[in-house]
Amino acid sequence: MDRPRPQAWAGKTPQEILDRLRPGHADPLRVLDTLIDLFNTRHTAREKTVSHKTRAERARFLRRFFLDLQCKAGFHTMPDPRNLGQKHLHAMVQVWQRERLAPATIQTYLSFLRGLATWLGKPGLVRPPARYGLSLEEYERHEYAQRDKSWGAHGVDVETVLAQVAQFDARIAASIRLMDALALRRKESVMFRPFEHVVPFEQTGVPLESRKADEYVWIKGKGGRVRWVPLETDGQRSAVALARSLVTGRDAHMGDPALNLKRNLRRLDYALEKFGITKRQAGVTAHGLRHGNLNDLYESLSGAPSPVRGGSCVDANADRAARLAVSERAGHARQRAAGAYIGQASPRQSAGHRQSADGPEANPSA
């Protein structure tokens, strides 16, 4: 968590505070902690603050990065962060290559370092990954899902698992059912308040022409983005009813009130591990329930399985509308984000998208 700003910093600019830590004399980790205290709330590219999770992960990485310069990269002394140079970045990229880190991890690390460079007034310090000898497959994230991550695709029966978990902890089983019915993330399901977060349509602010149900679920997701999920099916309404029957009050959330959020999330993970629901044992995680829900939604709206489930030849307009609905239910601002769950549109669909935008005569061979 963020530490309170020291009283000695009152009335001083960040540069004045840093000038008191003389390069070559001040402990590099003390300089780094000062930079973190001064700037870690800031977004790398936008004029906004970042989440507490991002702050914690960025601070943890930066401290480990400078320690690893000595422990893993072979530097005799730890550099002052203000003297960070290309030789340090090249050396650590080689360490990451040896450790075979995932492309998404390397991208995240480079993003954290760009943030540090911005704090130091060196926005161009961190260069594109290729400049450090990283090949495309070593740093490029897969924007589109490459396989179906749902439980059903791996032969895991949701109801069987829920029955087992309910014997261990009924509240956790109800949280998992909410994930399956409403495409919630783990954290969203644990923080869900089944009375307070379900409201009549009239209180949502959703346009009348977009109305899909009498009641909607209010979800606050990543980055503070709020989304409204309509309670359209019996399964969704039953999941909410079960949750309401287990909480201790009208303002209660799904987590154990005796535990904090971190421990509630760990207990949910433990319950799934106890019954074999891990990537190693079953090939799936709790997040697979969200993938399953969103892939089912795409199929119900487009009339065909999603691309990761082998679907093809979907009408371009139907595909676009279904992807938009998937993105909205998932809580993303861009339609393209749906691809992370359902896969990339087929070439025929893509051509259809261009044709609908340019007119039928733009593609006479179609």
C-alpha cells in the first residue's frame, strides 16, 4: 500500500526531494523507493492514477529488477536508478530470455520500465523490444484467443464441481456459480453484493431501446469501469437467488466477512484446487467459466460457434453485433477485446466487415 508522504517533503518539488539524494552516495534502493513514493500512482501514458494492484506489482518488479542486476545480470554494484542505461536493460533482457519468460510478462516488465524512465525525465530510454534482440514470438502478445479455455472444452462438468465445492463451502460454490452465470472475474464474484448490486432497469441509466431485462446486475470491474449485466435467463436469476440465501445481510458481499479480500480470493482458489480445478490437473482455471459464458453468448447471438470453437462463415453483421455484446458483458470498452475470449474472425468474416463498410461493389469477387 502507498506510504504517507513524509513531512520533510512538504513544499518541495520532486526534483528538490531527489536532489537531496546525491548520486554515488545515496543507497540506490532508497532512491528507487523515493521515486516510487513520488510517482507510482501515475499512469504511464495517461493523465490518471493507476489501481492499487498495478502500484504494488510495479513497485515489486522495480525493486527486484535492481536487485537482479547484481544477482543475475552480473553487475558488481547496483546502479543508481537515475544512472540506468542501455547496458543494464540489455543485460536484463538476456536474463529474461534465459528464463524463457512469457511474452505478456516481458511486455509488462518493459511497460514498468517505461514508467520509471518517464519518472526520470527520460521517456525514450526504453526502446522497442526488437532493439534488445527479442524476436517477435518472444514479446508479442496474442491479442486473440488461440484455444477454447472454457471448462466444457476440457471435459469439466460445472455442476459436478459446484456440488463438490458446496460440500466444502456453500458460499464459495455460490460465488463460482455467479462467475459461470454472469461472466464475472474471481474478484468481482467475491465482492458481489447480491442485494445491493441488483437493481430495476429504471435505475440503470441504460437506454430504453437497449432494455433486455427487468433487473440488472451492477459490476465494477478493472480500472473502475462499471457495467450492467441483464438478468435474462433462469440460470442467472437462480444464481443471484442462491447468493442472496447465503449472505448475512442486505449489504453483505459473497466473501467470508471474517476474512479480507486477499484471503477470500485465496480460499476460493484453494477450494478449486482441492477438487482438481487447476491448469495442471484439469487444464482450466476459474477464469475458464468467464470464457465459457462469453463463448456461449456469442453462439446464442450469432447462430454459430465462436472461432475458437471451430465456427466459421458467420454473417459479418451478426459477427460484429455478437462481438460487441461479448465485449460489453466482459466489461471492455472496445469491441476488439472480445477476440481475447472468442478468437479472431475468419478471413471471410473480415472481408464481410470491409464490404459492409465500403459497399457491395468494393469487393466484386465476394
